[in-house]
Amino acid sequence: MAKTYIFGHKNPDTDAISSAIIMSDFEAQTGNNEAQAFRLGEVGPETQYALDYFKVEAPELLNDNLADQNVILVDHNEFQQSADTIADATIQHVIDHHRIANFETAAPLYYRAEPVGCTATILYKMYQERGFEIKPEIAGLMISAIISDSLLFKSPTCTEEDVAAAEALKSIANIDLESYGLEMLKAGASTVDKSAEELLSLDAKSFNMGNHVTRIGQVNTVDIDEVFDRHGELETAMLAANNEGNYDLFVLLVTDIINSDSKILVIGDDKDKVGEAFNVTLENGTAFLPGVVSRKKQVVPQITDVLS
């Protein structure tokens, strides 16, 4: 059987990394022992905390040319968020919980997208449907991904299915959801030891919105002011990123994981339209967004609407 590459999006978060590992285990239980998890970027501290806690090795960094190779995409589908050679690969499966955009294949495939808070929730359901064993470390990674994407069940993207999956898995993983979740989120929330460039690339995705290419990065923190004390440094790095990546807009969403609010910093063409998307006026490129924590549900659709 030919090798199968499994990976999440660039600048991978906990769901992208975990779902690749989980999907590799799922494929092995179907008899596909050639399926291997990979990553498209560095492992962040939050994700590393989960991997260390459940004693799981991080996937190998993908450097191979994917031309004519079999691949499975998890936690994404948009080609600009995927491997550089994805257009030349044979996509066999997609398991995702995001919008579908800029995606096409030459042949039929298994595509499963559900409006839940986390790709790992869909994978949990797939295990249940097939009666596959969920090992403790797999249960732990599923829970970690759900907690990460739902900000410990506080995000508006969180569904009853996400909560039910985590509740069902906690005894297998042998953890307390609240205490483990807080420690994991805090592990990824420190910003003082990161450069502006590192903060911008922690969790950033590119989106085609009308005639604009918009880069949206998100930083989770316990202290928004700690990040915005470096306003000038962040602006300089965002301008450089726009020039290098040919982005029309760069939106940085800084989210307080304790109080469930965010503040944005916007650089680029038509940045005032981003303010319009949230019915606010940007001051020095910034605005406070109370109750906004989800890029997928509370940021991307709103900016897409005003730019399209």
C-alpha cells in the first residue's frame, strides 16, 4: 500500500497537530498502516504541553514534494493554508470543520465537514461509528484539541457535540477537564518570550475575501495589554509580512482566554472596512471587541462580508 500523508494547516494549532495524529491512528485501524501524520510548521507551546502530558511524539515536519502522493487533509481545506504542492497531490479524504473555499479535486473523495467546534470532535464520532478503540493518549489529544478550539467550551463555535465528546473521553484520558484545560491554555498564553514575528505566526491563516488577500492571526493570552505594549513592534512586523506575503490586510486578533474578549490590530489597505465589520471605529489601527473569541465564527465571516 502506498504511503499516505496526513496533515493539518500551516502554522498548526493543537487541533491541526492532534487531528493528524488521531487520523493516522484511525487509518491504522482500518488497515492502512502506511498512513503517517505530518505537520506543516512548528509545534506551539500549548500543543507541546498536550503532547508531553500524554507522552506522544510530535509529527515529522513535511518537506516532501506531494506530486502524485496520496494525502488526507485534516482541520483545513483551503489550498493557500495547505502544503505548497497540495495542488499536485491526490487528496483521498478531508476531515474539517471550516468553510469550504478554493478547493477542487480531479477525482471523487471522502469529504466530511461538520459545523462543530473542532475537527477532533468529528474524528471522535468516526471512531464511535466504526467501533474503533480509543486509546488513552488518543482520547487525551481529542480532548486537548476540543479545549483549544473552544477555549475551554467558552467559544461560540463550541457545540453540544464538542462538550459531549470531551465528557465521554475524560475517563479514558483520566483527566479533569477544567484543571487540565486551564493549564494547557496557560501554557500557550505567555507572550513575553516571543518576538513580534513569532506572535504573528503562532496561529495565522490567509483568506481570499473578494479582491483582498487577508491574513488573520490570533494570539491567546491572559493579558491583552502585555501584547499591545509592543504596538509599534507589531505594526512593523505586520507591514513586513504584508509585503513579503502580498497580503492586502493583516488582522491580529489578541484574545483574553480568561475574560473571553479580544482586541484587534489592523494593517493594510481598506483597514477601516475591518472596523465596519464590527461596527467600531479603529483608533491607531486598534479596536476592542467584547465577547469576540472565535476567528472562524466571529471574525472571518464579518470581514468577508464587508470586503466582498
